[in-house]
Amino acid sequence: MCFSLINKYNVAGPRYTSYPTVPYWNQDLFSLQLWKEQLIKAFKESNQTEGISLYIHLPFCESLCTFCGCNKRITKRHEVEQPYINALLKEWNLYCNLFDEKPIIKELHLGGGTPTFFSTENLTLLINGLKAKADLATNYEFSFEGHPNNTTKAHLQTLYNLGFRRVSFGVQDYNPIVQKAIHRVQPFNNVKRVTEQARAIGYTSVGHDIIFGLPFQTEAHVTETINKTKALLPDRIAFYSYAHVPWIKGNGQRGFKDSDLPSANSKQKQYQLGKELLANAGYEDIGMDHFALPSDQLYKASKTETMHRNFMGYTASKTKVMIGLGVSSISDSWYAFAQNEKSLEAYYQHIEKDIIPVFRGHILSKEDLIIRQHILNLMCHFKTSWINNGLYFEEIPEVITKLKEMQEDGLVNIELNQIFITEKGKPFVRNICMAFDLLLQRNKPETQLFSMTI
């Protein structure tokens, strides 16, 4: 990888789990009533054909990992579990009351925080409570994020019995110095244990999350981590750049100095090395930061171009409706986004008053919907086209002009009415998407809102 390209394109940019990105949501044109109307519209259009997705945010963690940018509440008091489960089920009931038929759940994902903070009894109460108000699609997929240190065999068996077949474990890095810096000390044997237990129980997809660009991390550390990962051969791997955003996350990302972080060039070396090691181990590059074995469902979805990207990350299929339950969760009706209260106290206050706990959102315009589709195409399939008139927009010539330099650098191929990202351009997919981001172009931020793209 040419380091001049790294220096050239290493700028702050969105990860595009949505378009428009959250800082560009127009809250003046948003209301809870409008959100309900757009959600009901999308539900009626798609429930019987696609089903819906559910994301459940479980925010509690027993200790603070300093690399983490998620919304969490640090506590060792497990009596917080049941009141939170009760609030989640009440929120789900508020949503179900909006619909004139039972939701059909296609996907359900438990994220956090630490979902395995919760006892098996409370997780059973949650999942059975959600199921009681819904039907399941014939090919539904339930997944959860597990912490290798506190995910027990009982967790894995209980969730499997409830319908879960996919689990991802946060590995980050196996080096003790790096683990200490990010306050995430977990021995390889813990990851090995939960991975092997999940497989023995019958999980069909086990994933590992690995991060590069962490404090004190070197290429040797990345090699060590991936070599150990190869020994366990998880079905899919998220290999992504550490997002250093302490101005957003406060003290949670202040456990080390900026000078302890690898340079942009070092990070790119770590990425290239990791990508080569994963390819040598049989993993395919299927999307930004994601790799999978050819036997995994996400790889197959990438080949059939049915892979989708939303606030849960990459998924093997698309649903128009994704409802987020829990503090800080984001919902998506395709036509609108809505985010729940970030404060646990404010979330509870809304639930107690029988109010869906949304505090901000965005109603997508016709232009937003077109740009969103282009960015999804680039993120999921490394190409996009406006041959279909429905995806043409007036600023296309300006976008092409912005991409000309990237074409000269070998990152994209621009053909008649379509764009293809080259193999060389895949690490720069966020930069390429930024050329389509009209809201970002029209109102460039005066302060840094996003992590660096490299």
C-alpha cells in the first residue's frame, strides 16, 4: 500500500451505518408522531414479505474497556437486570400496539454493553417475552455478542435453546500490554473455551472481532492475534480500525495518551498484514472490515448481493423495518430513523409514562433515499450504478468530478453510469462514499465529528 495514498486520504469520515449520518439528522422536521407514521407505513409494506429486525441494547458492563465507544453503564450490581428487562418488554409492547398484525421477526440481535452480563433466567424472560408478541420467520436468525470472560456454557446453551445460532466474541488483541492499556484482559484460553463450546452446542456461525490501531499495538501483535485466531477458525471475522473519538465518549477513551496510538502508516501496515494473513487462512473480504469463510451465510449473501448494512452492521438479508429497543438504540423504518434516550434514567421515565422513548430522529427526503442506496451499494457490493433512473440525482456530475482523482489513484473505475471500487480501493471505501454524501459536502463540520478513515 502506497503511504502517500494513506496520507492523502486519511481524513475524518463516517462509517456509514446510516445515511444521513446521525450528526446530519434534521431534528426540526422530526417528531415522535411522524416516526410512528413512517414506521407503520413501512411495517404494512414489508412485514409479510420481509419480516422485521430487532436490535436489543443491553448496556451493563462490570468493567470499562477503554477502546469501546458504545453506550454502557458500568456496575457490578446485578439487581439492575430485571427492571431493565421489564422496561424492554414494555417498550416492545408499545411498538406492537401500533401495528394491526403480529410482527414477524426475521432477525434479532443482542448487543451492548455486555449481553452476557445478564443471567440465563433474565435472558430467557426477555426472549420469551419478545416472542410472545410476535411470530418468527421461517428462516429467522438470532445472534448475540458474548464477552469471552463471562459467557458461560449455560449462557450458550440457554440462548441456543431459545433459537440463537450465531454468536460473536470480542477478541480485540491477545497481547498483554495492549489488553492492559484497553482494560480488556482476557486470555486466549477463554476465547478458545467459548468458541469450542458454541460449536459443540450447535451454533452455525461463530465470529471474532479483532481491532487494529490500538494503543501500543504493533504488526507483531496483529500477527500473533491472527495466528491464534486461525487455530480456532471462526466462521466470520470483523477486523476493523480502532475509532478514537474521546471528544464524544469522554473519559471512556482517555485511559491512554494519543502518543500511545500507532501512526496512520502503522495502522495501514497492520491492516494490510492482517488482510493478507486472513486471506492465507481462507477468509474472503466481503465488506468494509469484514471477512468470512466461504461456508458462512454472510459470504454467500455477499455473492448473491443480498448482504445489507444497518445499525447492527452487516447482515445476510435486508428488512425494511429495524426496531431498536433499549437505551440509546436506533430504529430504522427505511423512511425514517429514531434514536432512544441515551440516559438510562430518561429512558425509564418515558417507559413509565407509556411513551416510546425516542429523543431524536430524521425523516428521509427523496434525495436522502437515493444517496442512501448508493452508499449501501458501495458498502455492501463495492459498486453502484444510476442506470436505473430512480437512482440518478442532479449532483452526479459533481460526484464524478470528486471521484476523478481517486480514479487516477486506482481506487475506483468510473464507467458509463456506474462506479466500481477496485481491490486497491477497498480500504478507502469510506472516502469513496463521502463523495456521494451531499449533506457532508454542503455543510462541512468545523470540529471533528468522526474517526479517521485509516
